[in-house]
Amino acid sequence: MPKNNDSAFSKPLLTWFKQHGRHDLPWQQPRNAYRVWLSEIMLQQTQVQTVIPYFERFIKEFPNLQALAKASQDEVLHQWTGLGYYARARNLHKTAQLIVEQHNAEFPQDYDDILALPGIGPSTAAAILAQAFDQPHAILDGNVKRVLTRFYAISGWPGKKKIETQLWDIARQHTPDHSATDYTQAIMDLGATVCTRSKPGCKTCPISPHCSAHKQGNPCDYPTPKKRASLPVRKTTMLLLQNTKGEILLQQRPAQGIWGNLWSLPELDKTENINQISQQHYACKVETSTRLTPFRHTFSHFHLDIQPIHCRVSTHTQCVMDSGSQVWYKCDPADKRGLPGPIKKLLEATLEKKP
Ligand code: SF4
């Protein structure tokens, strides 16, 4: 298909966008590379409505690239608490520091320079250039994949190399040389608000006259889902060791692996004994222990079944003091450390209860 011969796709989409697109998202006003980049990273794997309050808090705390670069990783993870996929926050922080060091604190405007930054893939690099600098680069995020696979009735999981290459080609063909900012937002908005996963609004869709899946009457058959085996289940026991001051012991997790560098609860395996572990590792004597309601947290590649145990403890005189990797924690707004979402909820529920 020749580029820009697009009366079936980009033209009606741009016309539709003027009236029906989203023009007042917080990162659009004011729009600059820092805000666009931040929103694009937050929007990976996360819906707009969830992202908005996080974006607003984050931008208040770190209003510009320099402020983010200067912050500690803990402060950044703290602002990310509950948003999940914490590698995004660690990469965001690293990227801010790299831009300050290598690009004189100016967000780069070259595709390859942006792609070289941590946590930025081809679609995110293109979205930043299109949204912040009006450069005509094609994007291919989840929403765009859904629209294109339906419009062309393309079968096969879009994560497959062959399908992905085909979709990139089509995405490039449709990206106009002008109005890159609007076009990029328009196709994302169409996917998010009209061509939705389970209830596509074909009746109000500006590109329905040429949409193959609509003509076939089966839009929900696209995109083809990934064949996945059921997720494995892992189990863990977590200790809420609460001292006489009402504080709870937290440990910083290793940098690598799930919840990297976040603050979480001590864990126990099946063979370990609560009293022994508490004495040996945390210098605490368990006075009482209560099993709390177990719950499941699902990661992208496994379920984690968590059994929390709440222990009232007394601490030894030579007790573990706040150290680099352990801390007695009380929900204090001034305490800016990164917590995994489910752990934060558990702590809040426990600390709300009277000692
Ligand atoms: S016509 Fe329906 S299936 Fe096709 S792009 Fe529009 S909303 Fe999606």
C-alpha cells in the first residue's frame, strides 16, 4: 500500500480524533519530552485511568529530568509503589541520570539515541519522538496491534516475529508525514476507547467501512491470543514481625529478581521455624503469632500464594537497628521507600489495627 494514500485509514482517523480523541490527558498539558517519556513508560502494561494519579504524584515530586536524576532510587520506587513492573522505575531513574550525563540534561531527539536508553523499545522511542517532537515515526503498542490485526484480519499471535514484522510494515505505511503527534494519539485512542478488547464499537468507528474483521463480523477473534500454559504456583510464608512500638520489620530485597531493591517482609520456607529465624536473623523473641488470611499475587510468569503470619515480638538489647538492608517500619508519609503493592496493603491493614 503506498504511503499516505490513506483515505481508508489515517485520514478518517485524524478527522475522528479532532472531535473524539483525548486532548486533556495530564501529560498533554503541557507537553514536553520528559512528561511524554514518563507517561509512555507508565502506560506500558498499565491502563490510562490507573496511570493518571501516579503520573500526577510523580510529576509533583520530580517535576523535571534533573529532579528525577538527583533523587535516590528508593524515592523513585516509593512513587512507583503499586504500579507494578518495577524495572520500569529503575530504568526510568537510570535513564534520567544518563541523559543528564551524556546529553546535557536535554532529552535526545534522535531515534537511535533514544532507543539506546534503558527501558525504551522501538515503539516507545517512536511514541516519544512523535508526541514530543512531531517526528513521523510509527508506533506499535498493544492498542495499535489490536486495531491493525482487526483492520487487516491478520491471524497469528502478534508477538511472533513474522506477524510483528508484518504489523510494523503496515504501521509505517499508515503513519503520515504530517500530524505525527495527532496521528499517534489518534490510533492509541481508537484502540483504547473504540476498538476495545472485548466490545469493539464498530458502529462509531471511523475506519469501519474498510475494516476486514468488521466485515467478517468477528473482530474479537483478533488479535490471536498467545498460547500459554497455565501459570505455575509458588508458595511463601511472610512474617509481619511487629515490635512493642508497633513497627514492622522490613528487609530490602536483592537488586536482581522480583521486586528488586524494594522493601518487603522476611520470608520463611517450610523447614524453618519462626522462633528460631526471628531470634537468629532479626534478634526478636516471638511472644504471639497469628496466621492471617492467605492471598495470591500474580506476576506475569507465576502466581505467588502468600501466607502472612503476624508476630508480636520483643527485641533484644543488641537488637537489629535500622541498617542498610533492614528497618523497623511504621506507615509514615515521610518514609519514602519503595514497597511492593501487596506488601503495602498488608502493612497498612496491620498497622491500622490497634496494638
Ligand atoms: S471497525 Fe470495529 S474492529 Fe474494525 S477497527 Fe473499528 S472498532 Fe475495530
